[in-house]
Amino acid sequence: MSEYKSEFLRELSWRGFIKQMTHEAELDAYCASGTPVAYIGFDATADSLHVGSLLQIMMLRILQRHGGKPVALMGGGTTKIGDPTDKEKSRPLLTDAQINANIEGIKKAFMPFLKFGDGPSDAIMVNNADWLDKLGYIQLLREVGVHFTINTMVKQDTVARRLAAEQPYTFLEFNYLLMQSYDFLELFKRHGCRLQLGGSDQWGNIVGGVDLVHKVEGGKAFGLTAHLITTASGGKMGKTADGAVWLNADRKSPYEYWQFWRNTEDADVGRFMRFFTDLKQEEIIRLEALQGAQINDAKVALANAATTLLHGEAAAKEAEAAARAVFSAGASSDSLPTALVAQAELDAGMLVAAACTATGLSKSNGEARRLIEQGAVRVNDEAVTDPNAKVSSADLKDGAIKISAGKKRHALIKAG
């Protein structure tokens, strides 16, 4: 369609989210009238979501901004199977206790982005264990299984690829499509939800749910997917050399989060502003036009806007000030990631390699030693080349020792 009637689809379109959708004209009409209800499911495979899930959360945020009601579905039931989509082998099975603990951690990631409550457009959070755990197997086969054909299921990309490669595809995994489709049916009946959103890798599962709602309830339901995001260099979104970029504040500090966005590749800045910020279209177009060294201004704008959404404006400004102090003046800042070390240990002398590991600049002392030998480590802005070098209380400046790995990663050691 050249122009959508609904503000929700118009914004998704100009921001570049839309990959596929079912019943385009009817979906547009649904989103343009009343209070559209849409959901996205999140399986509880870890105790926090990372930036790779932020695209989906932002779609719910945009929906709510335009008067829709977001439903964040926690996969307390589906996680017991594990989504096989695009996986070359079965996921490890988690216990109920692990899944419930992960859900408690994941809930925190949504709070900065969505308004929850009892109002018409307030977001709600539900757990599919509430119905899947009570669903009898015979009931599942009769109510759900009868509407799915093996002919169609084996044509799904993941299934076809595994079978072609003669890799195991368990019967447990084969049921995931039925479980996710049943989720849509339950949300349709319980909350009037008629739209499922997700990444394009979920297209087959989403269409299954759309069809099931129609076959069982005679209802009109819709699906919409967003593009899967990789970086311009082909890397996986939300992954860095230091591991995943988690959304929970206790897993990644505001400064580290700000730095992740500030270090965005030049070719990604424009589309990341569209996907991951609330910046207006006119401002994004202006920033996208910057060339040469000025593109750093766009990166700072991206980092500030993204960090403000998750951590608040004050934390974003503090992170920017810390970065300017570190990169421009060579100073240290209390906003940097900090490791506390016993005073006695500092008095006796601590290996620089151990300091790198303690602050998260390296995953192990061995890795830190290799960085030191490569000339990539500095203490208080002075290069360190001896892998057995130590820092001590004598190196404290304003109560801290600044440790740097490369040009962009910095942390502090303090006595405590």
C-alpha cells in the first residue's frame, strides 16, 4: 500500500520495520479504528533480554504511542519446549524454577518502554504457562492438532533444513508451532488480541496462529513481522566482543550501554536511530545527512536517545559527560564501570591483568595478558607492556585507577 490509514503502520513503515504482513488492507483498517490489541511472545531462556529483543519491544512501544494495547507474553510454557526456529540443534531444557526465575528478570526490561496498568491502552503482561500447563495432550490433539498438516509443517525452513541435513528434529520441537498458535487463540479469546508481531523468522509460527484463530473461532486475526537485524559488517545485533548487551540495568551499566550505541558502525547509524529511538523523522533525516567526522554527532544523538529510553535522561547525560571526559580530556569519571578491590590487595599490588578481568575489560587473566602484550592496555592513560605489571595504592588518582583496553573501553579500580 502506498499510504497506510493507521498511524501505527505509517510509523512502522517510515522507520523501516515492516517485512511481511497478512491481510494488509484489513490490518490497516483494524489498526486505524478503536484500540488494536497486539502481542509479542518472549521465551524465558535467560534472566534478561538483550538488545537483540529491543526491536520487538519498540514495536509494542510504537503501538501504544498510537493508542493500541500491547500484550507482552512471557513464555513460561513454550520455554519448556524451546523455540527451534533457525536453530541447528535442540535447545537445552530448563527446569520450572529456572524458567520462573528468568521471567522475573525479564519483566524488568519492559518497564522503561511500556506503560502498564488497567487502562484501555495500558500494556499487560501474561504468561502462557497459565493455559499451556493445564492443556491435556488429547485436548491439544483434538482442538489444535487437527488443524495442522504434517505436509505444511515439514516445509517450514527450520524443519526442512534439519531434515535435509539429516539432523535430529525432535517430536518435542515439532510441537512448538502448535503451542505458539494456541497462544494466539487464547489471547484472542481472553483479551481480544487480533495481531501478533515478531521477527521475520517467526513468520511460519505467526501464520499458524492466524489460521488457527480463523478456523476455531471464525475470527479475523493478523500477523506482522519486522526485518531481522544484523550490523553493517554482518554481526549479530546485540552481541559484542564482551558478550550480550543486556537491557537489565544490573547486567549493563548506563555508561556501557551508552558506549554500545556510540560505537555503532557508520553505515548503521541512520537505521538504528529509526529502530531504537523516539527521535522524530525530520531529526533523523537531518542526522543521517551528516558526513565525515560529523557523523560522530549522529552517533552521540543515537546513544543519548537510546540510553534515555532505558535509563533516563539524567543517566544518558552523565554517560555522555563521562565519555567526553575520558576521550577528550583523558580524565576518569565515576560513571565508568567500577570494580571494588580490598585496600589490602591494592597495598600489596594487584596484577594489571587481574584488574582487567575484575573490571570486565577481559574475560580472563590470560586474555588480559595477551592484550597487554599487544600494547592494548593502559593504566591511568599510560601504556603497559609487561604482562606481570601491577597496580597499587600508589596509582590511585582521585580515589581511583583507570584501566583502559583499546581506545574505547575504560573502567575504574577503587579501594572498597
